[in-house]
Amino acid sequence: MNYRFAAITGAGQGIGRAIAVKLAAEGVSVALLGRRKDKLEEVAGEIKKLGYSVKAFPFQGDVRDKQSTQEFLRESEKAIGPLDIIVDNAGVGHIGSFATLEENEVQELIETNFMGAVWSTYFAMRLFEERQRGALVHISSTTTLKPAPQASLYAATKWGMLGLIRSLEEEYIGNKNIRIVNITTGTTFTGFFTDQKDEIQMKNIIHPEDIADCVWWSLGTPSNYQVSSMVVRPLGDYLKNRTKNK
């Protein structure tokens, strides 16, 4: 499929920002959803500064509010065009023993990582069903592959979404015009971490730009097969590997 217009949740930093820049570089106009207006405008400005001949539409909103998600998709189509890629990326992470989490942290994890992702997926699939065309990309986590001590509720929200996405993969696997792509990422340098790039943090960690490359590759496969699920794991030093791969 040829892609022209994409919407990305959690696009103000980390993986979402990297996906937005990658898609723009490939000629796809992007709509950006996030809670921080300043971060979204930075990403939009970065895309414009790089000279990509595409549109970037920043929209301040919150996936925890389903009306906000609906409005984002509606306004995105007015601003850039009919969406043919929707990336469900928004997420939060609160680390610690389950019983030590604050009540507001429990609520934010469930409302953002699960309910927010459910509504984003729901509205995306309604658009794609209506047009019989489109690609949904869900950003998951390797906490769905193994027990996650100190991240039990985070893992639970990811497991819940995995059940939905994997079921949709099977439902649409025979439809060449609607793609469901699940990208399961290992530890990635995002807003979950501090800005201090010390030696410990830079071991066994993935670049957001590497995840963005995987998203674009998975969407660009030929019509005779689809990549519906991909696991991306780190293999070593963050800075050295990225420099070597350039």
C-alpha cells in the first residue's frame, strides 16, 4: 500500500516522536497527539526544519478521554487528509511493587495503557472498516513475553491490549488492504528514563529511531505477505550500536 497520512498518539517524545519523524521523511504527513503542547510543537518544528514536504499537525489531547481521541482523528483528517496509518503508541510507566503504587498511578496506568489504547484502536478500526483500507500499528512491550517484577500492573495493561491486537491480527489476516501490526519492544530510551545517559542506562537499550525503522519496514512489505507481529530486542551498547548502524 502507498501511505500518505498518519496519526500518532504519544507523539511528543520517545518512540512516538521518532515514528513521526521517520514517516515524515518517507513522505507521509503526520498528526501528533500528546498532552504537552510544547513537546508536540517541537516535533512539528523539527519536521518542518528538516525540509520534509509534508504537513505536521500538533494536537493537544489525552487518550484517557475518548472524546479527545475522536476529536484528534476528526481534526487530523481536516488538517492533513484521510488517515491510512494510525499508530497507538501513548503509554505511561510507573515502576515499583504493585502494593506500593499510589492510587492515582494505578488509575493512570489502566486509563492510559489499556482503556486509552482500546479507544484509539476502536476509532481507528471504524475508520478503516468504513474505507476498507488502512494500517493500525500498536506499540507493545516485552513485558508481555515474561514476568515483569516491579512492573506488574504495567505488564497487565500490555497483556490486555495484546489479547485485543493479536485477535485483530487473525481477524484481518486475509485482508490485503487492512493491516494490523504489533511491535513488541525491549527496553527503549524514552521519557520513562532520565535524560542522564550514563554507562548503566546505555547498556542493553534500544533507540526510538530503531523502533521507527521497524514500523516503516513492517508497513512496506509486499502484498503477498504481511508482518503482523515483530519483537525488537537490544543487543548491546546504545551509543556504540547506533553510531555503527548509521
